[in-house]
Amino acid sequence: MVEKQGNGCCESDRPGNASSAPELKAWFVREVLPLEAALMQFLRRSWRNESDIGDLCQDVYARVCEAARENIPHPAKPFVFAIARNLIIDRLRHENVVSIEAVADPEFFAKAADVPGPERGIIAREELHNLQQALDRLPPRAREAIILKKIEGLSRREIAIRMGIAEKTVKRHLANGMSALAGALYGQSGDAGDER
């Protein structure tokens, strides 16, 4: 796939951009291209039509370069995989669009809006299953802090009170836990650290 990179995705140096073309190109080659095998594996798992995978990969690269022109993200891996995931979702939405002229019954739209498509349900169930497995592998204190923050919506202060620990410790549990979750979900090396 590297030979397709001559598509200009990282080559323009438009004025006003935060990242220069050489800087962007060096970052892309150093940080993004080594992720190609994992990206292709993710795309194959997420998209049913094998013949679209190469195009999807190039679309991900184009979106990554476009977004990185303003500000090069660090680390690159979660950024690339978030773009890939969003691209898959956009494609699924696009496939589910039905022309108004193609539908004789106007009630169709009211019914169709309430029912998610089968692909969306499958992807959501797979993501939920993967998230649950990743959460189950976290150390208990990190898992508790993440659940209180992300699911129950508590502030760090409220979490600290509930868990009986300092806010600074909550911050560490959240950072370590989120790093470990990112590693489990996106193949990064994340470690929840030494939890007490």
C-alpha cells in the first residue's frame, strides 16, 4: 500500500497550515505507515466487502493527512483507528440511505428511522463485547474509577470521595485505565500500572 501514497495526501504545503508538508510527510511515514498491517486487519474485521479494503485504507490515510495538517496528533495510533472507525460508520450510513423517490409509502421513513440496520447492530454488539472484555481485564481500582467517570458521569472529586482516595490518585487510575483500554481495543501497548 505504501506505493499508493503518491496521491498527494501529505504532499501539499498550503499556506496557513500548522504543519509543513515535510514535517507532515515525515510524521506519516514514521507514525502512520507502520500501523498499516493492524489497520488492514481492523478494516477486514469491520467491513464485509474484501474488495473495498484497499480503498478504505487509502480513504483513512487521506482523512488522517487532512486532519493532521492542522495539528499532528500524538500518539498517532488511536487517532488513525478513530478515523478508520468513523469512516466505516459513515460508509454504513451512506449505504442505508434510501432515495425519497424510491419509496412509495411516506410512513416508511418514520418506521425506518426507529430501527437500526443489522450492520449497525452487529458492530455495536462487537464493540460492546470488546469493551466489556477490556474492562474486565483492568485492575479493580482502575475499572471502578473508569465506570464511575464514563458510565455514571461523576467528577474526579466525586469519584475520590466515593472511592476514599485522593483526586490525584483518581486521575492516575483514570489515565492508566484509559491507556490500558486503548491498548486492549486498538492493539496499543497499554498497561494499567501498579494498582493498589
